[in-house]
Amino acid sequence: MTDPAPDTPPVDPVRARRAQIARASKLAQRGGYSLFGVAVVTFFVGFFAGFTSTIVTIIVATMAVGSVLLAPAIVASYAVKAAERDDLEHGR
């Protein structure tokens, strides 16, 4: 069994988990904002071409799913940033 290289810092499990949450949050934010974009484009298509039941369903569904993705992702993103800032302030 070999020892890790002496210049390799130990992996902090809290920071590793925090990095996972940050990545997941970023991905969810991209998805949520993308769905909002689809809803806006679909709204304008419906505005100029006429609102059919399919267009309204697409708008409502993308807004609902985008909101479900985006709300917790924004909260998690702020939580990760606050935790990192607190660690830096307290020298951890």
C-alpha cells in the first residue's frame, strides 16, 4: 500500500459534499432558466400565431417544472456561498 503524495492536501468531506451541491445547483439553475426561456418563446409563438391548448399546456408545464427546479437550486447556491464565506472568515 502506498502513501498519498506528501504535497497532496487531505480531502475535506464537507467541502467535497459542498462542491457536489454547488455543481447540482448550477445544473438545476441552467435547466430552470432554460425552461423559463422555452416558456417565453412559446408564449410569443402563441401570441402571434394564436394560443392553442397545446401551446398553453407547454407554457404552464415549462413554468411549473422550471420553478420546481429553480427555487431550491437558488437557495442551495446561496447556502454554499454563505458556507464558503463563513469558512474563509473563520480560517477553516
